[in-house]
Amino acid sequence: MSLQILFGRNSLRRLGVLAQQVRSMSGVSAENDVILENVNNTGIITLNRPKVLNSLNLSMIRKMHPQLKEWESDGETSMVIIKANGGKAFCAGGDIKAVTDAGKKGDRLSADFFKEEYILNHAIGTLQIPYVAFIDGITMGGGVGLSVHGHFRVATQRTLFAMPETGIGLFPDVGGGYFLPRLGGKLGIYLALTGFRLRGRDVHKAGVATHFVDQEKMGDLETALVNMNSPTEGQVQQLLDEFHNQTTAEQEKEFPLKPHMHKIDQLFGGDTLEAIIENLEKDGSEWALKQLQTLKRMSPTSMKITLRQLQEGAKLSFAECFTMEYRMSQGCIDGHDFYEGVRALLVDKDNSPKWNPATVEDVTPNIVENHFKPLDMNRDLML
């Protein structure tokens, strides 16, 4: 689950995306928030809340999960494609305003949303038929969970990927503890702590997308996939490879983090958040100091639990990561910073969250541990 929390001089303008994400239902009824259809034995999921950047709500989750399981077992559906309407966003995140409102009232939604979202994410990652996500547009948080664990993720020039949850007092959930530490080096830790945005072909170069296809060819790609006759995963990959190899857009574009990968691996390789901050301070380069300023805007608690999440997630199974993250989500619901981040960026819009604890040093090991301890048997998530 995520928000577009982005930094620097342009942050106020960029927060417009975030504000759009959590506005009202904007004319799309709950019955039509996601469209499920079967075309030529291909299950097609279309996210259909374009006016709120296809933000994910519980209604959508409760429609997608049973349909996925049915397609997986019906013996007829040979592939699933997930895409979105609107042209601007695949899915900009989860409806976190509704979740925090529920949390304040002790409503079950604050538990049910995370639990059912993670169950859906796990189902996507273990699906027995090919799953192709068209991440054409903004893809953050909940949108990442709907795509990154599937067999194939197709990015376009319009793709914008980020996991900026540390800026709202949360953490990169939806399986971030599994996929981020597996991106190679310390790239995942860097993306998780800073919320750095990847665009277009960069999403493929980072290893988040499996393919990059010209946006204008996405209609042709969908038609070609749907017209395949009971394809195997290998045959789907071969077709995607063909479209990817024919795409020349952004071919000469250099990966923006390429000049900094050595520093990322070195400076973000600290075992603790304090060590990472010390590494950046000692380095003293313009780039390092810029990262330091970014981290200073984030929730200290969120950064500490995020670092531990990725360190532990690197050693956990896919299912175990969701158990860990569900416990973390409930720790955030029981805490302060998640509500404060949403208040500052969505409600009052003063963009000045007052984190508590306010400094990295004040986030004690006990505070961190409280986000990872097992829940009661009737509350915990076991997959």
C-alpha cells in the first residue's frame, strides 16, 4: 500500500497525485470498481477507478481474489491479464484514508483491508497459470502488490514506480519485504527508505518489470496474448520477449541510479539505520547529502521497521513475509505515525508531519520489536 510522497522543491505539486488517489468514489459505483471478464479463455481484470488513480479498496480485493482462484482451477482459463482504465495510473496505491479513518474508530476495516490484500498478493504470487500485469502508468504500493509478484510485469513510457511509504508513517508492504531485498545489492533498501521514483524503462532496468513495451503497442500486445491458444508460461514469455525486443523507445536512456550504484551498495549497506545515516554523513558528497535530507523528512519509526523488514525478508519465504508484514501493519495501526502522516498529507495538507518519536535515536528497540511480535492466534495471518 502506498502514496506518492515525493520530495524536494516540487513536492507540493507532486502531492496532487496523492490527493487524487484518496478522494471520493467519483462516480464509479462499487459494482464497477473492477471489471472481470473472460475472453478466449483469458481472464482479464480491469481496475476501474480512474478518477482516483485506480486506488485499491476492499470491494475490489473481495472481487478479484475469488475470481483468480476460480480461473486457476476451472481447467479452461489459461492466462490472466490485469490492466487498468484511465491512461494515467495502473494503481497508485491502497485507499489508506479509509483505513486510517477505520483505525481511529476501531473498525475492522483497518485489519481486514491489510489481511485480505496480502492474501490476494500471495494468491497472485503462487498462481498456477501465467499472470501478466500491464503496469502502464503510476504503480505504487497496492498497485505494486497487484503486479510485482506475478509471472510478468510489462512497463511502458508512462510507468512510474515507487514505494514511498516511509513518508506517511507506514512501510513498503504488499510483499515489499520479499521482492525489494531480491533486486540485487542494496537497491531495494535504497528504494524503500527514500521512496525514489523509477520511470519508464528504468523500471525494467531495476528488475521490477520483466518487460518494457511501447505504450502504443500495448493494445496489439493484449490482442496477441488473448489470441494465444492455451499458452504455457514459456510461450507467453516468448511473445512478451518479441514485443520487448522490438521496442526502441528510451533505448539509449541511462539508468538514473547507475552512477550511484556503488555508493548505494556501500552507504546503504549499514546494519542499522544509524549506520546508514553515519555513512552518508561521512561520505559528504552532494549525492549523499541529498539522500540524507530525504531521510530526514521520513518517519524515524517507519525507516527503522522498514530496514528490519527487508533484512528479515531476505531470509524468509514468500508466505512468511506476508505474516511478518501483517504484524507490522497492525503495529502501525496501533501506533502514531501512520495517522500523523495521513493527517499531514491528506487531511490538513500542511505537509509537516510531527513524528513521534521525532528522531531516529528515540526509536527504541522495543518500539521496533512491537511491530514484529506475533499477534493473537485469531488475529495473525498464516498462509
